[in-house]
Amino acid sequence: MSNKNSLYKRISSNEIVEDYSLRYAPRAFRRWSPAMVASASLGSIAALFPFAISASLVNLVGTQSALIGNIVAMVLCVIVSIPIANAIAKHNVDMDLLTRGAGFGYIGSTITSLIYATFTIIYFAFEGSIVAQGITGTFGIPLQLSYLISALAVIPMVMFGMTFLSKLQTYTWPIWIVLLLLPIFIVGTLGHFGTAQWISFSGLKKAGGPLVDAAAIGLVAGALISLLVQIGEQADYLRFMKNDEDCNVKSKRFWTFMSGPGYALFFVVSFTAGTYLASFTSRHIGINSNDPFSSFLYAYSIVFPHWLGVTLAFLLIVVAQVKINVINAYSGSLSWSNFFSRILHHHYGRFTWLLMQVGIGLLLMELNVFTQMAALLGFYSNVAVAWIVAVFADIVINRKLLHIGPSWVEFRRGYMHNINPVGFVSMVVASVISIAAYFGVLGSSIQPYSPFLSGVIALLLVPIIAIATKGKYYLKRSYEDDIHINPESETHICVVCNNEYETPDTLGCSFYAGSVCSLCCTTESNCHDSCKDNMVIIYSRSSVIEKQNLVNNIEG
């Protein structure tokens, strides 16, 4: 038993496995080129979820309403994601650490970690269900067993984080591209399915109804705007971008855009292709076109014998879904690590939460969550939009326009207030009001647009609360009082774990009378935040510039 415990401890404490899950990603670890980081992060575009959700929505509301709703949602995703992606690539932190500093506070961001973890689990279950449908359709085994296989297969691939995932994503792109484009080509040529037939498709349940409907557009956009949270999964890779001085700056900017907001551009293409395929296959297999495996199989079978069509459809499902579900599992394990480390004051290792992520995802698969995609995402969007828009507003409006709050991202417990009302209160208020609208409390006319109401409220409240509080909840104590950190040193030894960390990941600790790493600070339960004095910092433009110069010196 002790040997097993020892092995588990080695796995959960190995930073190759951990991938700095609760930390600033150190410069020494960021050895991948921007293009390689982008290749790993864009594994999300391989997902067949766009084909599943587009089929579900186009069969419900028709092609034109589905396409317009998709474009509306994705334009907003790009706009909101740009400053978030840039901040993550610059400061080398994940979405949770960014949220801490961007108006939520140390404990306030715990709630967003839970929101994000829920997002990754929902999508893990959706994508895993697609794999399971392919396994069952190919081998004829019970769907419940296929769910189990699709979930457990992810674990060994996700264990070794970025080190393995960067290679997996790079080498599987050619196979994915060929297998995805072939059935689209077949439908367009041999299926004789033209643009006019595609655009005029009004759905399975509303034949002869209006091709464009405002409420239908709102329903589609409301479901898809939940993909704002996808920037969190992209962030788990973006944080490994090299410093500007270590790479070509223009290349970094391009790949940062493609790694972050770029996912929405690819989603538009995949969603559009999905509506085209589904509007064709639904005429032949009906509601079964919601299942990507069945849809691709029908398209392949136009040309190939059934056995070969099944083989190609299954191979496409496996390659595409492995590329995305390793990301869902990986990002979920990071988020659960962040959440429980602050709740329990103990770090059990990312591997622990990987197992939990897979377990909960498997439960959702068994509950057949796949059939409720649009409704579940529509509800989830209300909270997701409030969170991401609040972070966006803090970065763009508060810091850049109003000069309220520091221009860097502070994530270390010892420097932070537990709750910053700027982002946290804005998110809660926006979520509550928009959920009420979602359930029709504010009237039927606004009901389809509840996620957009959530975003508008968060966008307005963030600067209002920041001005009202004068930015005093961003930092609890100043760097000048930190006598245990030498800003001229590139690294420090943590007096608790005795490991060496780069300066941005360490802070002075009065409880231990020395420098500690951010993780040991997070898991400490006996200090009762004794390092935080009663000083409250009110940020003016001049003080922000002065402290930014200090941080620039610290970060080299």
C-alpha cells in the first residue's frame, strides 16, 4: 500500500504532470514556439461539437436563422476574447489566475473556477457522447459501455499535459482535415446538394415557416454565446507563450490571436459546414442527423461500401474527439485544482482532479446529456457571459481607460483581498437578473436574449463599482513592504517546500519569515493571512505607473 501511495505522490507532485496547474508558468518551462503552442491550443477546433449543435439547431430553426445566430455569437466571442488572450499570453497565467486579479479577488474567483470546471465537464460529456455513439455504431456494443470506454481512454493521454498534448495535436491534423472535408465534398458533388437547397431548409419541425425569425436567432446566439468560456481552455495553452524578447514578436501576436479569439473564427466555419451536412442528411435519416457519426456515415456511404463508410466515420470521430476531449479533461483538471486548493488549503495534484473530471463527465454521459445540448447551453450562458464580460470590462475599461487597478495581473494570495466587488458583485447581479429573464420572469419578449442582458449588465456594473470603490480592493498590501523578496533576483527558494521558483511566482511571508511560492501560500491554513496589514491602496494614474515600473524590474 505504501508503494502505491508513493507512486501516486510522485505522479501528483511531478511538474511535467502538474503543468504548473496553480502557478505562473515560468519562463524556463515555456520552451515551445508560438506556433507550437497554437497547434496544441487549436485542438479545440477539431471538435465535432459544432456539427452536433449546428445539426440540432438547424433542424429546429432552419438554416438562415441558425447561421445568423452563429455569426452574432462568434463576433462577440472574438471581440471579448482579444484582450483576455493578450493578457494571458503577456502575464503567463491561466484563466483562473487572471480572474483573481481582474476584479474578483482571491476567494471571489473560486466561484468562477467552479463555473469554468462545469463548462469543461459539460463539453467533456458532449464530446464523449459523440465518441460513444461512434463506438456503438461501429461495434454494436451497448451505448453505456461505449460511454465508459470513451471516458477512460482520455486519462493516460492527459496525464502528461502540454508535453504530450503539443505532439498529439500536431501529428493528427492531416488525418482530421482529410476525413472531415471528404464527406462535405461528397455531399456537394455526388449528393447534388446545392446552396439554394441548403439555404432554404426551414428545419424538421417548421416546414413552410419563416426562414428568418428574430426569436430563433436569439435562441441560437444565446446557446452559442456560452462559448465565450472557451477562451479559458485556450488560456491553458496561451500561458505557455514565450516572452517577447525570446521570440519573434509579430509571430507571437499572430499566434496569440489564432490561439485565443481564433477559435471562434474556426467555429463559424465548422458550424456552417455542420448546417450544410445536417440539412442534407436530415432529409434521409431525419432526427438521427443530430448524431455526427450517423450523419458522416450516410455521407460516406454515398460513395463507399457500408463497411468502409463505417470505418472512415469511426476514424474521424476518434481523431476529432480525442483532440478536443483531452483539452476538456486537461482544462477541467486545472480548474478543479484551483478550486479545491483554496477551499481545502491542500493541493492533491492535478491528476486527482483529472480522475474526478472524467468521473463526473461519465455520469453526465450516462444521463444522456447529449439530447439536451441547446437547452443546457442556453441556461449556462447566463452565468458564463456575466463572468467573461466582467473580466473583459476590467481589463479594457477599468485599467486601460479609467486607470483604475494595477496594469499587471496579481494572483498571489498574500497581496490580495479575498473579495473584490468590482468583478464578483457584477457577475452575481448580472447572472441573477439574466437567469430570471431566461425563465420568463421579465417577460417573453426578452426571454430569448437573456445571455445578452447578462453581458450588458456586467459591462456596465464593472466600471461603476470600480469608480465607487476607487479601486481599493485590488491589492491588500504593497510590494514596498515585502522585505523578504529581493526584486533584483530572478529566482527565490521557497522556505516551505525548498524548491526554487521565479520571482513572479513568489512572495514574502511574515508567518514563515521568508519567501514562499504562490502554491505554498495558497495551501497554508495556519497563517490566517497575517502578512496582510490594514493598508488599503487607492490607485491613481501616477501610482499605477510607479508600481508598473517596479513590476517590470521584478519580472526582468
